[in-house]
Amino acid sequence: MKFHLPQFGAGLGALALLLSGCGSDFGSAATAANPQTDGKLLVATTVSPITSIASSIGGNKVDIEGIVPEGTNSHTYEPAPQVAELLSKADIVFVNGLKLEDPTAELAKANMKSGANLIEIGTTVLPESEYIYDFSFPKAEGKPNPHLWTDPLYAAKYATVIRDAFIKRDPKHADYYSENFVRFDKKATELANALRKDQATVPAGNLKLLTYHDAYAYFAKDFGWNVIGAVQPKNFSDPTPAEVAALIEQVKRQKVPTIFGSEVFPSTVLEEIGRATGAKYEASLRDDDLPGNPGEKDHSWLGLMKYDYITMIKGLGGTTKNLEAVSTATGKTDSAKYPQ
């Protein structure tokens, strides 16, 4: 079988040009297709939180294969040529959209079989009027902040899109997908309620986030937090000395108790800011790298966000008894294949 690579100059490496290219409009919802009435749907996903949510809804009725290896910078990830084979066989390809995985989306467009669906989940659930542009995602670059999944309210919307796509392609298992969605939605709501209770224990004025990468903009808007800055600039380089000095002054002025780094991207700059301000440097936040190993109960979207929320609230002086009481055990095996 011959696979097609989008032609943007010479070779697959030129896919990187897409990262600064124009937006695509290849369908923010599933298109009509003949429903699959026997056998399992083959579903390809990109970042691991989407893989996890899709697995929660699809259960044992679908085969789910992730594309972006955990611990990889999803903003600069370029799919290997062999990913084209998976994309050519998939019935559904879920991407986040919002300009996060353009090279993978273009590779899918070039190789997907007739009748398959390419679905931009984030672009589907977020109206353009609600796009957030910020430190790492300036409006002039045309790429909004894509990190909706760190907000449980949007994670539930992701699950809605996934459920509907599965039902459209596999209507005979509609009740199964719907029941799984209800369970996921209940857990997302439980997590959100626990978060609201525990964040109320944070001293007044302390719900401030200075992070390495701004993955919490939508979460902050919905839950009343203040993202005061992100160290990682739009081009993923280190900030200038002047920018670091400004952040140091801001942390001192606002008396931020803890600054948060990424488990995937250690930051000497944040360490420097911590030393200069006396703020604690907590380096273990995870944007899309699930805790533990595949098959373990915390290796899920729920486990990821529970860990991050507990880490942030404790770092800012609060207590987390309600979040700690949220069980990540589902009683079901996660059968998704996460690339390592």
C-alpha cells in the first residue's frame, strides 16, 4: 500500500512548516458515513488525554491507538511516516484541533480511507469568540491556546463529541457508549466539585499560577484562578533576561508562594525565579503526560487532572481532602494503546 505525505517542500521534515501555517477547515464534526455494524471501530487519537477520554467512552467496543508519544511536546510533534499506515486504516481520527496537531491532521487528510471521519474535538466545542490568546499563544500568531482538557467542564464536552461520533458509526452499541459517557461525566463533575471545595481553602489572593507552559487558561477562566504568566514563549525558547527580570519582580510583588514547572520540560529559568524570589519551585505538573503506566488506575485523564489540581492547591497553601477522596478506579480496563 502506498501512503501519501503532504507536499510542503522536500521530505516529511517540512511538515514543521505547518506549525506556523494557516488554519484548516477539514470538519469540526463527524461527517455522514456508513455505520459499521460488525467488528470494532479502529480509532486513532493524538494526545494522551484525548486517548484516555476516548477509551473511557469506547471501552471494549473500539480499538484505540494513540499517536503522540507521552512526554513529547505536542506542539512541535511531527508524525513518523509509519503513522500514515494507522491513519489509512482508522475509521475515526480524533485530534484536538485549535492548531495543536496540524502535521498529524494533514497526514490524516492525505491517507484516510473513504468514509473515515477526521474530528477536531476542541474546534468543535469551543466557539471562535471564546478562543484565548496569551503569553505562549499570541493572537498575532493565529494559534489559540489549545489546552481545553485541563478544564473538567471541557473534558465532559470532549466526551460528548466522542460519544456522538461512536454512536453515529456504531449505532448498535449506542446504549453502551451512552452509559460510559454518563459514568465519565459523573466523574468529571465529581472532580470539578471537589476542586471548587478545596480551592476555597487556599488563602485569599493566592489562586495565582506562574507556569512553564500555559496549559491552564480555560481552567483558570472557569474556576476563578489568575494565570499571571508563563515562562515558555511562543517559540518554545527560553525567555529573555528582561522577561525573566519582569517575572521575578511580579512574583515578589504578588507574593506568589509556589511557581509551577512541567514534569516533561524541566526549566532552569523557573529554578532561577524561585531562588531569586524565595518562591517554591514545583516541577511536576503534567500537561498531557498521564501519571503512572498504561493499565494502572491513575494512568487516565482523571488521574492526570486530580494530580495537577492537588499539586497546585497544596503549593498555594490549601488542603485537598476532597480531591484526594475522588477515586480514579473505574473498574474497567483501559484498552487504549498509548505510544511510548
